[in-house]
Amino acid sequence: MLISLSDLLTWRLTGGERDFVLQDLLFDPDGRKLAWAIVSPAGFGAAERLLVTASSLGLPEAHDRSLPLHVTDGELQRAPRMAGGREDMLALMATMPPLVVGPFGSPHAPLPAGALPEAETDPRWEAALERYESLADWIGKPVFGRDGEAGSVSDLLYEAQTGRLSHIVVDNGKFFGHERRVVPIFEMVTHADADHGGHIVLDLPLAQIETAPPVADMISG
């Protein structure tokens, strides 16, 4: 069962008698494996975020759009945490960096790599953010094929049973003929960080990307 990670962020996260909000996911793009989930207690004004291992996420329940979280109260108490809610995360992205030129000459703005003030940052958070990539940072990354720019990342798909990333969803960005096509993540040969353009290169010609399966044919739920 393939699941859209962007859509998964809108599902209900249930942990025993408590509900949580799934805010972001951290993953290893080379190993194609989910590593951490960023969650916060459900409720208006919740301002504490926790890091829980991706292995603590159960299988998605597509019929009611829920995702079980298998953690104990003790594990939640010991989890890396950070004060500040969504507004703090958005504040970090308020200042966009200048345009840079991608590998085929197309200008784009890489996503910023901000950090909360050191006093509010758990060292375990810093280690996780340095080691892994986040879904939020990948959305909007420019995507190039062998012979030019194909569009941008609009989503990632993962295999729920294994927790492994399986596909990249490429949005062609066209006003007329707008499409979102799905390509296997193993076709990715480069994923540059923000300091080097923040782009992704696929080992596919543009014609093959443009005729890849549409996202609606691939996802479940």
C-alpha cells in the first residue's frame, strides 16, 4: 500500500487515549527509510513538539484516515522535545534566500535551512536535523531529468508495510496541462543540499518523466 506523506500529515495520530498531530517526517534519502516523526499533542495552542522514531508509527488505517502511534508514557517523557508551535516553524522560513542557478541554467530559490535559538534547541534535535532530511524541506525542490528541468517535488510516497520511501511525485508546474507524475525514487542520482542549489536530478529523460504514471493511479486511501 503506497501512502502520500503529505496527505499523511492531515491524518489523525492516535496514541492510546491521547491524540497527536503529525507535523513533519525525517528520512534518509539514500537509504530511502523513514527515521523520525515530529509530533505534537493535539489541541488548540499546543506548543511542544516531540521526536518519536518512525518505527513507532503503526500501519495507516485508510478507512478512517488514522495512524496509530505505539509509544509509552515513559518514552514520550524521554523523547527529544522542542518548545514552540507551527508559528515558530513558519517564522524560520519567512526570509527566502536569493535565487541560484540550477544545473541546467534555470533559476530557483533553495529552501532556507534555519534553526531555532540555541537555548530552545535540544541537542538531539540538532543531531537528527543534521543527519536526516525533512518532508517540509523537500516539497518544492526543483527536479531535473537528464536533459532539462522537469518541475518540482510535490510529494513523496512510501510503502506502509516496510516504512520505505518508494516514489517521488513531480509537479510539472504548468498552468495549462498541469500534471503530477510519479517516478521511482531509485532513479534519483543527486539530491543537493540548499548550499548547492537544493535540486534533485533523476536518471531519466524528460519524455519518460512526462509520461510516468499520474499520482492518482499510485496512491491508496
